[in-house]
Amino acid sequence: MASAASRSVTKFKPLFDRVLVERFAAELKTKSGIMLPEKAVGKVLDARVVAVGPGARTEEGKSIPVSVKTGDRVLLPEYGGTKVEFEEKEYFLFRDTDILGRFSE
């Protein structure tokens, strides 16, 4: 059964060329097992795409499709995006053109 947070996200559809992502959790432990304080951990730039909009429109009204799809792992810029909360969980909205790249898995 889906959680309340995942149900809220499935009801949310970004507009135009916007992409809703969920950042991965920061690693609080090194490979050797040393615990890192939260302030020492850098901003996580990897995220999973949760929802995508239908795409931007040209002046002629033609649709420009979004370059990522739900489930893709993407690289985000260090700054930017709009924070959105659903059921106490943080998500971020970015424009498709702001996303730096997509990881192939």
C-alpha cells in the first residue's frame, strides 16, 4: 500500500517544463565508518525524478518534450530549485533546462 506522502506526490503534476525531484540522503558515515557531523556534509546533488510536466511550448504552440522521465537519476545544480513539502517530505522543482545531466543505469 502506498504511503500518504507518495499518494500526495502522485496527485501533483508539474506544469510546463518543470521537474519534481527528491534529493538522495546525505552520507553521514565515511567508507571507513567514521561518523560525519551534519554541518560537514556537503549538499547532495543527486536526485531521483518523481514527476515531470508535459513540456514547454514554442511560440507556434508546439510542445517541446522534457528530457527526463519519472525514475531517472539526475545531477542538479548546487543552488536553485523551489522547495516543496508533501506530508513532511522535501521535494524540489527545477526547470528541465536547469538539470545538469542524467545518469545511465
